[in-house]
Amino acid sequence: MFERLIKKLKTGRYISLETTPGHLPTIDNITQKIEELGLHKKIDAFSTTDNPLAKLKYSSILAAVKLQQKFKKPVIATMSMRDRNKLALQSDLLGANDFDVRAILALTGDPAKISDQPNTKGCFEGDSTLLLDIIKCFNAGIDYAGKEFKVKPKRIFPFAVSNAYAKNPKTLQKRFRKKIEHRAVGVITQPVFDIENVKLLLQLFEEAKSEFTGERKTAQLILGFFPITRLKTAQFLASHVPGINVPNRWIDELYKAHKDGEKKEYEVGFELSRGLFEELLRLHPKIHIMTANRFELANEILS
């Protein structure tokens, strides 16, 4: 399953869809909606988020198990460095491996101080590259302390993340180089909204990759895609989220549409988003769709 997914990532069109487990003891609400829309037939993989914004949610690894068993599609399970030390990271990887959850998105994680749980403290024994290094050890049949496993884990495929925009492009290239060096098979960007920015990202990634040989040279850039259908969303991303650049043209068009009501605002935002998606497919068809569980919107884009 995962070997086929990685081959598709490296050689063809690749579409993954983010799911965010809720503040619930179940993800049936997610699986039912995906099945109802037939979304699993339109994508190559799912991902599951891990307590985003340090808010309590259902386990990303167990959500990956349920999605994978339900839809027979590979799932990339996010693991945050915020919530686990080296012992817990390795324990979770061993358990996930037993259930064939073998694509892992390594994330440093949002700060614990913004958590909805009182007095929460972050672990942060390292950034996401520590998890990438642990996965490298597991793939060699040893734990992070160098102790050999009696039964070698099945191969794990590590993914990483990156900003989509920076005032100094060399900052992005340095981040790409670091993730490739630590053997990420795919690097997912934050949402992109401008084709010229995308072209620059692809150039920077290829330049970073050219410094390596062997498997590292096959790492792939995956473009984050977040459809915007409301002015306030565009304004928030532009003003408050580092590493994302929403073009003024988008904000201007949504501002005009906003004056004509919610329906017009949605229509304009959807057309802007769908147009971008189609351009991305032509330019670099390796895309990670993020809709904050707005699966009807994802379905509309994919249709």
C-alpha cells in the first residue's frame, strides 16, 4: 500500500486529503461523510492531524488506523514533538507499525501555551528532525539508543512540512535542505495561493535536492492547498499566519463579493480556489488538500 503511494508521489499525480479528528471519542462523523461523498475514490491518501493549535482531539494514530481499515487507503499520521518525549515517540511508532500505519508526518507542533487544557506544558525534546532521525533508526532495525529490534519494524515513510512563503527565499531553501537531509520522502508546504510563488518554491526545492545523492534525491515537494470562500478567512491568513502569502487580488475580489452577500462571496472564493487548483494540477500535480473537515467543499473542488 505505502510503496505504491510513494511510487505515485515520485512519478505521477498525487492528491492527499487532510482530516482533523474532533473533540470526540469517535471519528465516525468523518468516515460517514467521506463515504457519503465518495471522497475516498478521488484521492490517493488521507492524513490525520495531531491536536492542532494544542487543542484536545482524538488520537491521530488511532484515527489513521480506522480510516485505513475503512477505506483501504494509506493514511499519513501526524506526530507532534510538543506532546511526546523520545520514549513516547518510539512507543507510538512501534504500535502504529503493528497496525500498518507507516506514513508519518513529523511536526514540531504549536506552542503548548495556547492549549485549551489548563497548565499544559510542552515536551519539545527536539524539533521535527528528531522524529525523522528516529524513523531512520527504525528503518535500520534499531531504536534511537542503538538497540536492535528482535523483529525489524516494517518500513516507515517520513513526511515533513515547510512554510510556503518567506521574505528571504534562502530561508525556505535552507528548510527544504534540512528536511531532505533528514530523509523526508515528501515535504508538504503551507497553503499556496500564487502561481509565481509556487514556481519559486519548486525551483528552491530542486536546488536544495541537487545537493544530495541516492534516495534523498527522490524527495518530493507537495503543495498545500486550502480553498478560501470567505473574506475573513483570507484576511486572517494574510494578517496572522506566518509563512503564507494571500495575494491582494484575492482579498480585493472577496471584498467586492462580500458586499453582495454570502452566496456571492462563496461563489467568487470558490472560483478563485478552483482556478488555482487546476493551475497547480497542470504545473505540479502533487497536492495536499486542507479544508478543516469541510468535505463537501473538497468534493466540489475534486469534482
